[in-house]
Amino acid sequence: MSSSTEIAAIILAAGQGTRMQSSLPKVLHPLAGRSMLGHVLGLSEAIAVARRVVVVGPNMPIVSGAARSHAPDARIALQENQLGTADAVKAAAGEMAGFDGDALILYADTPLVRAETVRAMLSARRSGASVVVLGFRPVDPSPYGRLVMNAADGLDAIIESKDCTAEQRAIGLCNSGVMAVDGAVLFSLLEEVGNNNAKGEYYLTDIIAIARKRGLSCAAIEADADEVLGVNSRVELAQAEAILQNRLRHAAMLNGATLLDPSTVYFSYDTKLGRDVVVGQNVVFGPGVSVADGVQIKPFSHLEGAIVAAGAEIGPYGRLRPGADVGKGARIGNFVEVKAARIEDGAKVSHLSYIGDARVGAGANIGAGTITCNYDGFEKHFTDIGAGAFIGSNTCLVAPVKIGDGAFTGSGSVITQDVSPDALALVRPQQVEKAGWAARFRARFSGKKSGHG
Ligand code: UD1
Ligand code: CA
């Protein structure tokens, strides 16, 4: 029996994932804005593991790199040849040295397992079972290992599909792959696993029968099939995305956001919505969005890497890119794109504008069609718009440039120099009027084809 109550996660990620038909390793394919491996590492964080080991195959530096960038403490173990799941866990032995708590075995391609399910497994593990397996009842059990339960509701064995007798094949309860194992016995159980089976592989699932032979007890906990969906192809990736999106929608609504048509709102794993936020139809959240209370996000808006303060209004067709920071009660209207810019409290950018690398001061009004010309082809430059400024429609602000508090710019101006507070800057030719010109013009063509249109 393990002497410590600490938990270590061993995350299997050495499989090739050939059915993805991708140059990207399978476990790096994203769901709701984060890789499957990232989701599983996130699960290990949620249950506060003391150690985590990611088992990778050879030539997978990109997987190890992704694991380390997500979790700098993650240890990487190399499985030289893919000889089966028992061999994969064995490959973690070196990185598990000195650990005597409970070992949690997770698959990086099974990204939807919830922390509360794992907690239930760990508590069953602590109440005496040496191995606790997460089972499920798939519609079609044929590809999975079957859980052979005994009369006392304990688990006696897992039999892989290809090795099942006809009777065992009829069992509906299957192995998801997720296990919690007493760390004190895990590696000695693995020592006894052989490969005399239909696939000639070292099956992790064999540790159940081996433990039972030693008189140890094993148990199973059941999860919903959705939660343990394994992703092997892009079809399953899309299924997993749909399951996760539904979970995120539910959570947002239970936290006090109104989703006018939930199935058309797409979240990132880390989207934060306050209370009384109203999200219209067809809104997409990329990673890193935080929205405060009472914000309205109108249909067809797209937000990523953005902060939106209380009471602000975004869209319809608003586009907030990374670094957009929208203040209280500010308004970002239709076809407005904001990037790396702070829109201070109460400022309005209502129509057809691009605000990038800028500050828009409190209460400023940005006219339709205003563009911050932030890029000269080599570098990005900053536009600073003071509080209460009024930028006329179709103004080009050629950065770097500063508009003082309360200043005006005339419509159509191309502003290249700083404007003093409370001044009007006007950059456009004087209007010329030629009296009667239009009438003379028409007369010249009278008798020919009509002049309209
Ligand atoms: C495994 C289980 C099966 C279960 C099913 C659930 C075994 C023997 N069988 O079967 O009972 O119903 O998962 O999906 O455990 N991996 C490695 N190295 C290896 C082999 C696998 O890292 O040498 C990783 C894979 O990347 C994958 C996971 O382990 O994430 C499962 O491997 P896979 O070959 O898909 O196992 P199954 O045959 O599906
Ligand atoms: Ca599999």
C-alpha cells in the first residue's frame, strides 16, 4: 500500500496517431483552443498532482516541447518502441523513481475526462482497491477491452476484444484506459505482464488479473461514454469538440450568462464570462477572453485575447484581437477591429474602423471609417487619442501620432502630426464650387444617351 497520499499522473502520448492523416502529432490537435495534451495536463493540474510524466515516442520533440511549455514541471519519458500500453507505463519508471503515492494513468488522446471523475477513482483507490479502472458502456463495445466483474462487484480482469471468449464479448462494460493504481505495486505488477496474446503486445490491462492473483482487490467506476471518448481520427476530434462545446455552454449559462442560441456560440477552454453577460447568435471566443458583468456581445462577433469591462457593448460583427482592452461602458460597433489597444471607459468606436496599437481615451468618439495606420511595412507604431477627443469620419491616423484631450479631427483627414488638446485638425483641400457647372455639363450632352447611372 502506498505510504503517501500524493498523486502522480502518467500520461501516455507515444502513439503515432496515423489515422489523423496529419503532420501534427495527434495529441497536439486542439479542442476549444488547447491541444488534447494540454487538456490532459490541465486535468492533472485540477487534481493537484505532485508529479507528472508524459510518455512520448521517438522523434516527437514537438510533443515534449508542447508538454514543457504547458507544464514546465512535466517530466518526459521516452518509450523507444510502441510495444503496448504496459510497456508505455513501464517507460515512465525512471521518472517515477522515489514516488510512492497513487499513480493515475491517463491517455493524451482521451481529453474529456473530468476532475470529479478522477477524484471518485482516487477515493475508491484509497478505500482499498489496488487498481481502479474507469469503465464505460459504449454503443458498440467491439473495439474495447471488457471489464470482467465478480459477484462482489469487484473487478477480476480486463480482456482485450481480440482475446475475448464469446461470453466475454457480450459484456457491455468496457475499459476507457484511465486507471488509478497503488504506486507501491504498479511497477511490480508490470514486471509480470507478458505479450502472449492476440496482438503480441504488452497489455496494461493484464495488471488486473495479476493483482487478483496476489489477492489484491480491484474496482471499476463508470463514466459517461462522452467523457472517455478517445480521439483517433478527425471525425472523433469533431465529436470531442462538440461534447466540449456543450459543456462550456452549460457552464457559462450556469454561471449567469445568457446565450441567445447556445449551439451557435463557440467557447475557448479558458473563456471567462461574468454575470448577466448576453451573448448573441454566432459568436466565437478564441483563447484568452475575459468578459465582465453586464456586457452585451451581439451576433457574429469574434473575440480572442481580449478583456472587456463591465457594461461594454461589442458588435454585431465586432472583432476583438489579442490585446484589445475595452473599458467600462465602452462601445465597439459593427465591422470594428481592435488589436493591442485600450479603449477607455465610455469611449465609442461604432462603425467600420481599425484601431490597432492605440489608446482611445475615456469618452472619446471615433467616427465611422477611422483607421489607425499603425504599420509602415517594418514596424508597428502607437496612436494615442486623448479623453473626450472627437475623430471625424474617415480619418487616417498615421502613427506614431498623438491627439490631445478634447481635440477634433475633420472628416477625411490624414493626420500625420500631433494635435493639441481642444484644437481642430483639418487636412483636406478647400472645397471649390463652380456655379452652374452641372447644368452646363448636362446641356452639352443633351440629345445623347441619358446621363444618369
Ligand atoms: C486500449 C486498452 C483497451 C481500452 C482502449 C480504450 C490496452 C491493452 N487496451 O486499447 O482495453 O478499451 O484502450 O481506448 O491497454 N500507447 C503508447 N504506447 C504504446 C501503445 C499505446 O503510448 O506502446 C498510448 C496510445 O498513444 C494511446 C493509448 O496508449 O493514447 C492507448 O493505446 P491504443 O493502442 O490506442 O490502445 P487500444 O488498443 O485502443
Ligand atoms: Ca485507442
